[in-house]
Amino acid sequence: MPSSYDLFESGLPKSNSTTSMMRSATTSYYGGTTNTNAPTTSNNETILEKILQERLLLVQQIAELNKQHEMTQEELASLEANALQQRIT
């Protein structure tokens, strides 16, 4: 790993020249300098949106499984209570 990277800053370079170069690449273009980061940003946003959609789906599935588990536990408790009641009578 290059020494210009700070491990505690999510892999972002420390040097001001690199940081300013990265910032200038993301700004709107003036005087013919184009935004070279736009396709990457758009692609990253698309990937992030897909990840968030998958995460939401997983959260919904987990909620449904938890609900089913709770219902199963209630049914099991009811069956155990009925079995115990039958042994008593």
C-alpha cells in the first residue's frame, strides 16, 4: 500500500495535490475541462441502489421469518400445554 494513504481515512490519499485533483475532477466543467468522474459516479450510484434494494429485500425476508418463527413458537407452546393438560386429566 502506498505510504500516501492513511489507513484511518477509508483509503483516501493524504496529499493535498491528489485530493484537490480528485475534487476538481468531480466539479462541473469550466473552460472545456469535463467532469471525468461522472460515469463512475453514475455507475457507483446504480450499484449502491441495487445493494440498498437487496438489503431492503433481506430485511423484509428476515422480518417475515421472525414472524413465522414467533408463530411457530406460539404453536409449539400451545401443543405442549395441550399435551401437559392431557397427561393431567
